Amino acid sequence: MRAKAAVMYGVNQPLVIEEIELDSPRAGEVLVKTGASGVCHSDLHFMEGSYPTATPIVLGHESAGTVVEVGEGVTNVKPGDRVVVAFVASCGHCANCVTGKPYLCENTQALGRADRVRLKGQPIPQFANMSAFAEYQLVSANACVKVPDGVPLEAAALVGCSVMTGVGAVANTAKVPVGATVAVVGCGGVGLNIIQGARLAGASRIIAIDIVESKLAAAKEFGATDVIDASSKDPVAEVIQMTGGGVDFAFEAIGLAKTAEQCFAMIKRGGRAVVVGMIPVMQQVSLPGFGFLQEKGIIGSFYGSTRQTYDMPWLMELYRQKRLKIDELISRRWKLEEINEAYAALKRGEVNRSVIVFD
Ligand SMILES: [Zn+2]
Ligand SMILES: [Zn+2]
């Protein structure tokens, strides 16, 4: 199968539209025709080199599409099904998979299809189990989750990363109980989903923190009860003052050591800081040791601790019932050829989330 794709050749270089070639699916694999791919900040970390990757490579990890062909033994999806593709392939039988943590699958590397996708005749690695900035993707069958009627592919695509990551951080990783107080640092695509996850969980206070006014306005629409403009105020002092001592949970959704440290500082005794953002490789987080005597804790959250075959269907059901906002996250649509422009707009902070739509 030949497909148009946006190829990254090196750090800080514009992506180039090229033709790639994909093999037919083997046992346990599925060929998906891409319907929509989200323009997620995480890809930018690789484009800008704060996370390493081999090149050339096709990025993109937030997508949904239509099954074209399935390999031997695939029973969970069939040609014609619309699917979300999870960006972590899981084997289903390692210790992490069988204890409910498929997002930490120990065999995810081995499940890759390094030799199955080619550019100009040369094999290229796949990104995040899919390489979604392409018209077609060769993916693991167990990463595919059927999309129900009434859910458009562009909304389903966002379930594949930002919605799962944000709502999952609240529901799965932190298990925020009804009535808890929550702060969210960073109100981009993931931050807004943490906010609406906290609303779904029944948090009593949801304090949104950002330095961009339009993002704070969006935060209110997604369920924030209070906002703090950190460009003019110290968010730690404000949160402690507003809550009389700190929040139960503070979520970091930017990906900076400094904001992770602020999250630890704004939780109360016994509270939890939850780091969701991608802190650049090699950056260290520094914490005051006495905080541990107060039973304060800090944990990481990856992919909303997703069990995709369980979690993604309920997220899509809540969307269908209009209890979860996804359409409101999408502020712009692009064609694949406009991908460099799409990332420039993201860098300028002009969009919550934009989506590349395919014909
Ligand atoms: Zn993402
Ligand atoms: Zn596994």
C-alpha cells in the first residue's frame, strides 16, 4: 500500500510530504485508512529534539480511521469498522498487561513493525505504534478500539491521546474522589481534559492555572470553578490562600520541572502532585524533603493509565451523551499538506487542539 505521509528528516526541520510504502497486515495487525490525526504537542517534543527519535520518521499518535484489511487471527475488528488507535501497543500477556497496566506493556518495543514501512525503498521506524501523519497506518490489532455510531472520527482521534490522557489522569491514575479539591497547571489540550475529568469526578474546587487569558476562559467552559493568571500572580501562594492550605490534587499539564515543583508546593498535607506533561529528557525535578513527612506525594501519569479497550468506549459514550466536550476542543482543521503551518499555530498558542483531516 502506498500512502502520502509527512516525514521528519531531522530536528527543527520542516516536515516533508512524501510517499511511503506499507506492507499488508500480518497476524495480529490491522491496516487502517486514517480519517483524522490530532496535532498534539507531544510530537513537537520530538520535532524540536527535547525527546530523541531516529529519523527519517513519520510522527503522529492521536488518530482514528477505518479498517481496510486485517491480518490472520484478528477478531476484534473487521474491514469497514471505524477505530481509534491507541498509541501504545500491548502484548496482553506480560506482567504489566495482566495486572491492568497495558500502557506499561513490557513488550511494546518488540511489537513494533520496524521493517514493514518504507520510504524510498528503505525501512523506516514507526512512531508510537502508528505514525499517524499518513494516509494509511499499519497497527497492532489490540491497539484498535471500535468507534460507535454517532461519534465522528475527528472526535474519536482526540480520545486516542488528549482526552484519554487528561480524563484518565484524574479517573485512573489519581482516582480523584467526589468532593476533592483540584488544581490544574496548564490549560492546553490535555489540561482542559484534566479539568473536565475533575468535573466528571465531582471535584468540589477545580482551580485552573495558565498565563494565557484565552486558555483560562476555555478552562471555565470545561468546568474550572476558579482561575489564576500566573503571569501576574504566584500560583502557589494563590492556591494555598484560596483553599486554606492547599489542594488534594495538583496536575502538571505543561511538561516543565518548575511547574511540577509548583504542583508539589500547592498540595496540602497528604496531597498528591500528578505529573502529566512531558518534562524534557535529562531535566531534574527538585523537591523539599520535609514534604514527605507531611505525606505529600508526587506521581507520574502516562496515557491516563489507559486500559484502552475498557476506557475509550466509556469516554466515547460520555461524548455521545454530551457529558464530555470534544468538539469544543477542536479549534481548527487542516489538510496533511498544511502540517507545518498547523504546528506553527500550535507553537504560537493560537489553538487548543487542531486536527488534520484526510479525504
Ligand atoms: Zn498526544
Ligand atoms: Zn504486555
